[in-house]
Amino acid sequence: MTEGAPIRREPPSDLSQMVTVVKYELLKHTRSRRLIGSIAVIVLIISLIYAIPLALNNPYAGHTTLQVEVIPYGPVSYAFLNNSHALNDTMVIHVNGTLLPRSNSTWIFNEDGTNRVLFMSNLSGQKVVADFDFKTPAKDFSDTFMNFMNMLVIILVTFFGADALVSEYQNRTAYLLFPNPIRREVMFAGKFIASFIACLTMIGLFYLLILVLSLISIGGVATYLGLSFCFAILYLLACLAVAYFVSSILKGSTGAIILTFFLLLMILPIVQSVGMISGMKMWFLLTFMGTLPSTALSWDNYPIDSVQTIPGMGFTLYDYYPDPGTSAIVMFAYVVIFVVMSIFLFRRKELTG
Amino acid sequence: MTSEGIIHIENLTKQFGVVKAVDNLSLDVKQGQSVGFLGPNGAGKTTTIKILTHLINATSGKAHMMGVDVTKEPRHALANVGAVVETPEFYPFLTPIETLSYLGRIRGMKPSEISSRSEELLHTVKLTEWKDKRIGKFSKGMKQRLAIAQALLHEPEILILDEPTSGLDPRGMVEIREILNHLRTEGYTIFMSSHLLPEVQEVCDSVAVIDYGKLLVYDSVEKLSKMANMTRIEVYLAEAPSKEAVERVARFKFVKNIERPSPMIVYLDYTGEVEQRYLLLKEMLDADMKVISFNPRGLALENLYMQLIGDSR
């Protein structure tokens, strides 16, 4: 035994303690199976989304030659290309093996998304071949992956946030950590920041993979991919705050994990769907803002709300999109409100078990 | 610093619904004192310790550590406290070295100090070989030893221990008691709950007994032993005594109780000092009992405890 006499100490600053908590929480995360699981899920989903079109012989970019079916229309005729990403500048038309020179008096290609080639003469009955390069627009390429974004955020906050607080009680690690000279709110902040960093790293990996694949496959990146990333971060923060709130009110890790997952994946979306059917825009629901990372890609041509009445069906379909400004404020409010409530509950929670 | 003890509990009450787990408890522990906190299950020991370590809040009353109210300023009150409450669990992904480093930083220790103290303490609790292994694989006894190490890490003035030898094998218990005895000589203030009365008698200089959340008695081990004024003698016999001999000894004026766990072993509880013990031995020999061993078991505290708890319940 070489114990010395007791030493009188002062606790370190809150900031220093918070940094310590962040560091060791991150160490826990990096060694957990959840981190490896998250990386595996991201890589698997991205690979699948990327590979399926290729497996179905629908490459993202390339060169193709195809015979088109010409439809007569009075003195002129037209044809639709079976490829929505044809590049106008590269297009060449051959009629019966002979090049049809390009001019406004011979043929034009509509770049309005109809993929229609308009011939100034009636070419019906003749063998017309279109030869062109094609390339998926960068926005569309990135958007393909964004369908998974909402799900990814839900998985991540469930993995790294849902039981962050409650597990301290259930696993009895609180008996080790709480009798220390550290405020509960500092402990909370350290844990929350560590969870956020872990989730953010995964989201960052997701966007990085999209960026790399986009550069490799189509040689460019969506203009608003960065903006989409910003909205994804804000959405992540709001979801994480809700997950921490669940973690602060429940008594068991399993319950907290299940409730967080189904709350964000099913319960809120069901409420949202009911609103959609009844014509109510649920702008205040967290999951309503889950599409923002996707819609942000169309920032310069942002989708607008629409109402469609289905003829003969007797009901109306409402198609609502989150307003970026309002949504940003609402998500920020979610973060503040749920973090404050979680801290309040975490401070009051007693270790009575 | 006022004249109050380094641990000062005043009218402390904790109510869970209609149940008062701690009922108006007042207790002072002086600096350097080693106090055993005794009571049956549900007496309020752990609840009191949880209030002292800010794991739960008091309903009313004061709990001061070095003059700072732990219920109001837990951060400063716990700065010089090392605690083992129940059997804590550790983060399974961390190693003992990493765990001690984590807690040391939270407590404001310098990295070099953490490093040297960790090595020293892990050696003390015999976990040096396991220092870089993840705690997830540890046994309960190993975790308990690590819990003791983390409590001592920052050389706190106050040690609060809730059944510190729980989960340890006999050898581990002896080792922890040795550590605690050494800490006592170094001037640490120890406040420990335990079910093991011989352990308390060995490690502590004072004892507080509570039941139903109320303090029944609080005094030095020496005074309480005298208060009990009853000693248990363990007698081993060469052959089983006759019924008449046993009855004769049982009727002897100093004998309060007699038990026979086996034909050739007799437990005698008697009141008195050395003189009475001699007379008792003589009486046994006169009754033709073939005594081959006659040793006091020193459980005066146990007897007192049983008496107090019996009266309380």
C-alpha cells in the first residue's frame, strides 16, 4: 500500500468536464457495434441504390444508339426517345442510314423533359436512328439516395441517442458517474454532443459517398448538395433532441429505443398522413421536415404545394412540401424545447433502483 | 468550516410516497473518523448514502460534506468524496486505465497524476494484469475492486462506501479491509455501510445503527461493545456432554443463552468480564464437560445489533 494523505481539490471547469465526457462517450461509440452497424447500413444501402440501375442496364451516363418509332403529325412527325437524360448537343439522327443534318428546318430536340424529337417532315415508315450521349443530372443522381436520408437519420438517433441517458440508470453506470463533482447538465451536454458527432460523422459519410459516386458516375455534383447537408444536420439535431427526451422519460433502454424508432418512423408519419388526407399541412410535425434534404436539392426550382382532385374517385390528394424557412425555425425550436425538457428531467431523475 | 463534522447530516428525511426511507436522521462524522453504518435491509442505509452522493434528492433536511450542502451544491460537495455505491457497473467498452482516466479528468486531476495513481491503485487492488482489458469481461469481484480503486483515485478526504466487500471472495474481503484500515491510519474519513458486523468492528472506530430510517444508536465501537456487555464463547468438547451437564451450565447465573450447533460444539452468550468467563469455564469443567477449546468470538456488537433491531421491529 502506498496511499498518500487526502488531497483537497476543486472541480475543474464545466467546459473541461464537458470535453472529457464528449471524448469518452465518443470512445464508447467508436468501440460499439452500433457504429460498425451504422457504417454497414450506409455502405449497403448506398451500394444497393447505386447498383440496382446498373444491374438493370440503366447506366447513369454513356452513349447509346437506338431506333425510334416515328409518329406522323400532318406534314411533320415526331418520336420519343426512350431515355430521359439525352444530351442535346451530342445527338445525331440517321434516316435509312443517312445522316440527317441538324437545323431548325430538319429536326429539333425538345429539352423540356418530354424527350421528344420533332421532325420537320413526315418520316413515318422510314428507319430513324438516334445516336446520342446521356447523363443523369447531378440533382437527380443525388436525389435517388435522398429517399433513404430520413430513415438513416432515424436509425442513427435510435442507435446513438435513444438510450444514451436511460442506459446509465439501467446498466447501473450512473452509480459510477453521478457521485462525481460534475453537473448533470454538463454530463447531458457532453453526451448529446458526442451522440451528435457520431451521427454527424455517419451522415457525413453518407454525403461523402454520394459525392464520390456522383463525381465518378456523372462527373459532377448537385449544386445544392451542401444545402441539403445543412438541412440534414438540422433535422438530425431535432430528431436527436426528441430521442434524448424519450431517453430521459423512460426507465428501460429497450423501451426508449423502440419508442424513438417507431415514433419517428411510424407514429408521426401516420399523423402526418391523416393530415395530408384531410388537407391540413402538418408543418409543425418533425417528420414532415424529413424530406427537406431532398427538396433542398431543387432549391432553384423548389416544389410547390399542390392539390389534385381525382376525377370520379371522390377524393382530393394534397401534396405538401416543407417550407425551408419555416421548417428551419421549427426544427430549431424542436432542438431547444426538447433539450431543455430533457435536461430538466435528467436533473430530477433519481437513482432509486 | 464550522464546528460541524466533515459529514454533517441534520434532520434528513427521504420520503417515497407514504414510506419514509430516512426519517429525521441526524449524524456527524468527524474528520479522520471511520464510521460503520449498520441496519437491516430496508433500514435506509443505502438511501442515506445515495443522498450523500447526490444520486437521489432529500425530501427535507441537510446533508453537508466538508461544510457544503450536497443537496444544493453537489459539484463542490462531491469534489473531495470518493464513493462506491452498491456494486457499480462500468462501461464495458473501456479498460480500467481508461475508466480511471475518465473519472480522474472529471475530478480535475492532471494526466501525469492520473497515470501514476492509476498504476498504483490497480496494483493495490490486484488488477495490473487486467489494466488494458475491456471491463465487459470482468467478474463481479474484479469490478468491485476497480470500484474501490476509482473511489481512491483522487485521494479524497471522504470515502463513502456502500457494502465495499460485497461480491468479493474471502481473500478479496481481507485485502479490501487491509486497504481500508490503512486509509484510516492515513487520516481518511470513512463512512461505510455493511451487513458484516465483524468487518465493521475491524475497520471502523464508530458505529451508527439505523432502522426504519431512524438512528437507533451512534457511538464508538468500544463503548457499544461495553454497552452490549455480552460475549459469545465458542466451546469445543472432546465428547458430547450429558443433558444434565448442559442444563447445569445453562442455569449458571452469567449465561444468557446457549446453543448447540453440533453435539460437541456449544455457543454460550454470557454477561460479564474476564472473571465471569473464568467462573464459567470452571462451571463447565465441574459439570464434567471435556473442554478442549474455549474462545470468545467477540460478537458483542452483533449481540447489541440484534437487540437494537429486535427492539426496533
